[in-house]
Amino acid sequence: MAETMQFDLVSPERSLMSAQVKSVQIPGADGDMTAMPNHAPLITTLRPGVLKVETDKGVEEFVVTGGFAELGEGLSVLAERAVPKADVDQAAYEAMVDEAHSAYKQTKETFKNEPGPVDDAAKLLADMVAVGTHIGLSTKQPSL
Amino acid sequence: MPNLKDLKNRIASVKSTRKITKAMQMVAAAKLRRAQDAAEQSRPYTERFNAVMGALAASVGDSDSAPKLLSGTGKDDVHLLIVMTSERGLCGGFNANIAKLAKAKATELLGKGKTLKILTVGKKGRDAIKRDFGDYFVGHVDLSEVKRIGYADAQGIAKDVLGRFDAGEFDVATIFYSKFVNVVSQIPTEQQIIPAAFDTPEGDSAEATTLYDYEPDEEAILADLLPRGVATQIFSALLENGASEQGARMSAMDNATRNAGEMIEKLTIQYNRSRQAVITNELIEIISGAEAL
């Protein structure tokens, strides 16, 4: 039997999962990574994406919108918002994209001449749109 | 002595009051359970968040490049007090206690010659503080339309606060709310959120010495996490407040129901006595009338 580690997925509103797992694929801000037992201690921020959790019983997937992950003895993912993938329907997904879109628009207006925050918001929106293709939903929003 | 009809009306009105307070108590009890659940659900997040932030803050430490949200602006001239109370009354001393604490702090700060700014969340606290410190109000957050407090509400407040901080409107921010202990005890609490103060894990040196890799680098993570920290703290304060409010209302309404019951008993005795007095009076009149014949 493969080694397992403690994994917790919590959002501010509730705790979504707490179990022994074999590996977790994390959408890190600098790229995807897979956390396995005995990984070196690490803290990373998340981008919107799909969190893939592999347990003895199978694979569970969650859509996260951001947050951060702490890899120590076990793995804790503190997501800003996390939803089981099966629960994300077209309407919920569109609401998420809409939110990112309006945040992008707002940032563009506030920081007209500063590329930093605008690029960040644009990336957030692009990530959000990319999530859709991962989970098989499309968006009506024009891509940027 | 009040006449019979008055007493009867009085009893009827106290009875309907008791019905109302009883109903409010039961509603508060149901809401309390939900609010307590919500507060408990959010606890793991807050605890882990604070643990990670504590570790991060310790490793970045007092370096000059530490973000302002952590190290402060270097002054403490302008204080922002965020007073969180309920939108509704009839919950005992809940709002009054928070307002009292905030007022004491405000008086103390003014005494030291600091500049004061007050942001209120919830109508009742605003009303309570308005009289003495109305001039210092800089804003108000209305949550009366919110049925169930979500993280988005906290984020909204945090965004407002952070916007003001970035604009240099204040140096230190403190939130006032009520910590929920149990139904009969809620402790009004003040907590400084900017600059961030984290409970560093005491005696837990093993955890503190864990060397983490950071991706991206520490400061980028910290810059990303600190605003979240503000939202998280506001969120947990809102939830604690929600549970406290329902708890306070429940015990206040329980008291009111009991008082109404006692009052009904007293009034009923009074009613029965005066009715008996009227009957006796009539009998005396009839008998003495018959004797006179």
C-alpha cells in the first residue's frame, strides 16, 4: 500500500475535506505541482484551478478560486472558495467568471498606468476561464 | 384600586407580550444553533491561517522590506475603530457592552491626543455611539439585508478598510466585537488587525523552526496573504458576533418571558381579589337592604 499523508481542505465558511491521501495536485501560482507524502515543507499561493486529490478510494476534484497551501507534516489547503467539481454547474461557473471579469475591469480603471495590478487581474481572469475548459464548461464572456 | 375591566385588559396584553417574547426566544435558539455551526466551521481555517501567518511573520521579522500591513506605518497617530454590532435590538446588553468598550477606548485615545476615526458595522452600535462620538464617523456598513453572513461580506468590509489604509487614512485599526463563550456569557473584545498581530505559537518551538520553501518568494506570499488575513479576522469576528447576538437575545427573551409570567400571576391574583371584593360588596348591600325592610 502506498504511503499516505493527512490532507485538509478548508475554506473560510467550512471544512470540505479531511482525510488520508496518496497525492494532491495543486494549482500553484507559479505552476501546477503534485504533493506527495514526505514532500519538503513548502508554502505556495494558489491560482484559480482544479485541485485533484488522490485517495485510496479514488480521485476527488475541487474547483478553487485562490488561497494558499501549506505543506508540512501533512498538506493543508486554505482556499478562498472551494467547491466540489461535481457541484459546479454552468450558472455557478459563469458567476465566478463574471466576478473575475468585473474585478479585472475595475482594476483596469483604478490603475490606468500601472501594468502590475492590471496584469495580475488579467491573469486571474484568464485562469478562471481556463478552469472552464478543465471541467468541461464554456463561458459566454469574450476572453478578455 | 384599578377596576376589573382595566385589570382584565392588562392581563390580556401581558399575555400577548409573553407570546411574542417566547416566540422570539425560540427563533433566537434556532438561529443560535446555525450561527454557532457557522462559527465552528470557520475555526479550522482561521487557526491554520494564523499558524501559517505566525510562521511567516516570524521569518520575515522586522526587516525593513516587511509590508506595511505587518510592520505598521511607523506611527500610531490616527486610529480607526471598527465597531461591530447587530442590526436589531432586543438582545439584552449585547450592543451596549460593545459600545461601552469602544467608547472607553475612544475616550482613552482622545485623551492621549490621537486622531480618531470610527467605522461602524451594524445599526445598533452606530446609534449608541453617535451621541458622543458622532463627529468621528467615517463610514458605515449595513448588513441588515444579509440573511446569512458569508465570507464575501467580510471581504467587502476588508476591502473598504484596506482601501483607506492604502490611502494613508489611518495607522492602526482595531475591531470591536463580542466573543461567544456560551449562551449566558459573551465577552466584548477588542482586537488590533492593522498592523497585524498574530498569536505566535508558544512553547511550540518545533513548529516554529520548520523551514519552509516559498513559492513565489516570502514577501510576495506575505503581500498576498496579509489582506486575506484582515478579511479572515473580520469574518471570524462577524461570525462570533452573530452567535453572541443570538445567544444574548435568547437569554434576554427567556428572562422577558419569565418576567411576563410572574406579572400575569400577580395581576391574576389582584384581579381575583378585586372581583371577590365586588361580590362581597354586592352581598352586603343586598343583605343590609333586606334587613332594612
